[in-house]
Amino acid sequence: MKIDNFVLENWLNPACESEKNKVYLGGSCVLPLTVEELFELTGESLEDFLEEVKHMNLGYANFAGTPRLRRAVAKLYREVRPEDVVLVHGGTGANNTVVMTLIEPSDNIISIMPNYQQFDSIPKSIGTEVRQVDLKPEAGYRLDLNEVRQAVDSNTKAILFTNPNNPTGALLSLEEMEEIAEIARSVDAWVVCDEMYRGLKDEYMPSFADLYDKAIVTCSSSKIYSMAGTRVGWIICRDEELRRELFNRRSYDSICGGVFDEWIFAIALEHADKIFARSRSIVRKNKAIVDQWLKGHKYVHQYAESYGTTYLIHYDLDVDAEKFCDGLLDKKGVLVCHGDCFYMPHTFRLSLSHAEKLEEGLRLIDEYIGELAAAGKGMK
């Protein structure tokens, strides 16, 4: 089975490891926690945890997942039971498991673009017809529900997307979510939603897991939870038969999760309110800095109110996205994620979430843009 180059991972990860990467503004995970910081934040006893670790059995973890963690995950939603939770290896493991379990070559699926590439390239790789519906910058990256309605038919297996959107941060309203569920229901299709960035609003953010009995939701310990290294992902599926199929597929990929990863992340999720508060504080502080930089800027623009951890920045320069970002890294030591990773030309994804030198990075981006403009690469 041939599959597309995974542009984001295969470009960004080597760039992160480059000696030229001095100011990292390319990521989407909120500033990672250390173990010590996690226990200070939650108020749990690190000494008691380390004592438990000494006696931890390092054999296979519970096949269905650590019960403590499944209970903690379920509490992130309003209509989810612990038995509805399938624990997997990371967010990519969650998305891959869902697509490979659910989608057949004879199906068609609707992919809302921009999207995380797994939801587009994996179906294509198995011969599924992929019908793309594009979010448009001039519409503030709002979803045109009429386009979705026109794209589905009786052979549509699922509608796949991210919410909040990656990389724009655009968020569906509750009314829009309910209409998507109604569109899916009209053709007996599944709704598959990557909710990796859910949680940055002060109030409860609705999940498709609460709204539609044929919704499948994925999420992970990365992004909002600042614990990407624990490699905990989960799938919410309220359909018992499909859950059995998901567990069966996971058996081919990873058998079970990591006993240490699931245990420490369960502790974190039992204090999810404190994790969310930390993430909101970090993102809002950085967002205010970037908003000020964008105000009245001649060459860069941002079109969506972001409820995620990144902005998608459009630039008015006659330079391809990958070349723009390669040059920025090479000449200024600033790493941002080029928009071609999301099939969005003349854009780059900018972190609001892991930016220790944010203001310095924005100044260097301005220097680089100024040099390109002076070289005749100005307004398109």
C-alpha cells in the first residue's frame, strides 16, 4: 500500500533537530510539563508516586486500558462512560486506528480542509474516494454547511475533520455541530472529529461525543495537556460493535498502552481543570503578543479567531511556503511550520503555545520579510 509523504512530520521534525533552530515557533503543544511541575500543579505527592513506581509491574498494561485513566477521560465529556473509551498510542495512533477500522475502498468520505493529513491521505491510500470541502480565509475559515450537504450521498461513510481546526484554530459553534450531525444522520454516516485542541475556552466546549451516537472522537495527552511524551491517545466511541472492531485493530498495531504513561496521565487528568487553566494562561499571553504584531502589518494577515494553539498566517510575498520557511530558518534561526504541510500555499503556522522567545522571533520574521520585499518579492 502506497501512502503520501507525511509532509508535516517529515519536514518539521528534522527542522526541530537542526542546529539552526534557535527560536522555535513551529509547534502546537502547549509548553511541556516536567514531572516535578506536574505534581506541583496538581498538588499530588511526587514522593508517593515515586514510591508506587518502584513497585510498578512492567508487564503488559491492562488490555482495555488503566481503569483509572478511562474514568478520568470519560469525565472530560458529558455523555461518555468509561467503557466508551479506547486507549491507544498517541493521537496519531487514535486517528490511524479509526480510519483503518472504519473506512473501506468502496466508500466515499468527506474531508474538511485544511485537515490533519491522516484524515485525507490514509483514505486515499486504501482507494477510498475523498471529497474535499475547503474552509476559505475570506469567510474566516467558517464551514459552509451547504457544501457539506451537497457533498454527501448514500455511500458516504464518514465526515472527517478537526475541531478546533488545525492549523487555523477556527471553532464550530454548537449549532454548526448539531447541523453537521444532522447531515451525517441523513445519510447514516459517521462523524469523525479530531478534538486534539479542545479545552481552551473557559466554559465547557461541546464535543461531538455528546451530540451524535455515530460520532467518533479522538484526542491525546499532547497539545492542550502538555504531555506529548507520554504517548497516550484515546478514541471515544459509543457504539459497542465498532468499539470491538477498534480494539481488534489496535491489537494489530500496539496490543495495549504503556503502563507508566497511562498511570501518570491519569493523575494529570484527575486535575484537568488545573491543566486547562495553565494552558489557557500561556496561550492567551502569547496570543496577545501576536495580535499586536499583526495589527496593521503590511505583509502578514490572520483570518480566523483561533481557539487552538496556533495561528495560520498568510503572507503577501511571492515565495512558496516551504521556501519561505526554509529561508527563515537558514537566515534567521526561526522555525515556523510551512503551510504546504496543510496544502495552504503562502502561509505558515505560528505557535501560540510554546514560544519562549516569541517577541524576538516576530522581530526576526519582520527582518526576513523586509529583506524579501527589498529583493523584489513584495506584494503579489
